[in-house]
Amino acid sequence: MIDYDLPDEIQIAAEGTIRLVTLNRPEALNATNEVLHEGLAELFGQLESDSEARAVVLTGAGRAFSAGGDFTYLDQLASDEQLRRASLVAGRKIVMGMVRLRMPVIAAVNGPAVGLGCSLVALSDVVYIAESAYLADPHALVGLVAADGGPVVWPLLISLHLAKEYALTGDRIPAKRAAEIGLANHVVADDQVVAEALACAKRMVRLPKGAVEDTKRLLNMQMERAVLNTIDFALSAEDRSFGTPELRANIDRFLAADKD
């Protein structure tokens, strides 16, 4: 395995030719801060360079997969235009890095996957979700446009009507419902989600490497075209949404609640 240059917020473990990637801010439910976001932007390029790696299992430490954006980080992004532009560039790298990654990514959704966490699930190739987990994309709910995956790729995974419903309301999608509509492949017991995802990865790495990688590439060409058609508008729209009074009010409300 190569020597990964990533922050402590992203842990990499080798299981033979499988890389177990763990989002590692359990005290914050793996919510995205600047360090984790920048680390994710670098992660997929480094995985691509790991010549021994054949598959990835992506999960979260502790009780959550990822609880979305840390509101302190959102406050910084709303206040600092330079930081926000860097974050949007990083967001594009995350999305395109996942779409173009040569090896399959199996998501082991061990708990809530919200915001960017929900996008990471949508951009994965196979999804195992714990019975108690749920997905949600609350960008619009708090006043943001989602540019990093969810609504960008959901129309390829589920009906357009359902994509609109969940993107425009931010409603939670329980594990069973996620599987029914096509946002997850398998619902499993909470304590088995990583083991089941690893078992799937092990089946894939036993197959011929070139066949697996080229088949994934063939399948993801459809997703890449959809992403390239929408992501530039999505990023510019998200940038504009950071300047709205509605977002400012929601950030202030959540930060005040955290202090109480």
C-alpha cells in the first residue's frame, strides 16, 4: 500500500487489495469541516495511484456515516469568499474523483448520511446501509444549493419525481425506503454493515482486474456525462446561495442552539 498523505480525519486500512476508508470525526458525527473536506478532495487521486488497490469500502467511525456540513465550517464559508471558492474547487474534485475512480467503491452506511455524506453514498458503486441509518440532503432546507453529488446524480439512480421530492424538502430517507427506490442495494443489521460491504468487495477483487475496472468505467460514463452537464451550474449556484439572508439566519440559529 502506498503511503497516503491524508489528515487524521480520514483513516485508511488495507485488507489485502481492499482499502477500508473511514471518515474519522466521530465526536462530530463525521460532519465535514475544512480539514475533512480537503482530505476527501485528495483521497480519490491517492486511491487511484495505489497500484495494489482493487476496491474501496467507505464508512464512518462511531454512530454516523457523516452528518453533513459542520455549521462552524458553513459559517466560515459564508464569511470568507476565498475559503468558499477553495471549498467549491475541492467539491468538484470529490465528485469527479469518485466518478472517474477506476476501482469500485462500496459504501458501508453505518449511520446517518446527510449532505455531503449522502452525496458520497450516491456516488458509490454499491451501497450497504444499516437498518437504523438514513439518507438526507438538506441543502435546500438550510438555504444552499447542493453542488457535490446528491441532486446532481440522483436522477440517474431514482425517478426524477423522487429526486425532486427529496432534494426540495430535505426529508429523511429511511434505510428500507432508500433500498426500495434505488439509493441503496442492501439493508443489513447495524453490526454487519461493514462486514457485508467487505464481503462484496472481496467478491469483486477475485474477478479479473481489467474486466472489473473497464466495466465500472463503462457504466460510469453515463454518470460522468450527467455530472459534467450540471456541475458548473451547480457550483456557481451554491456559491451564490452562500450570500443569502436565509442561509445566514439558519447558520446563526444552529450556532446559537449549539451554545445553549
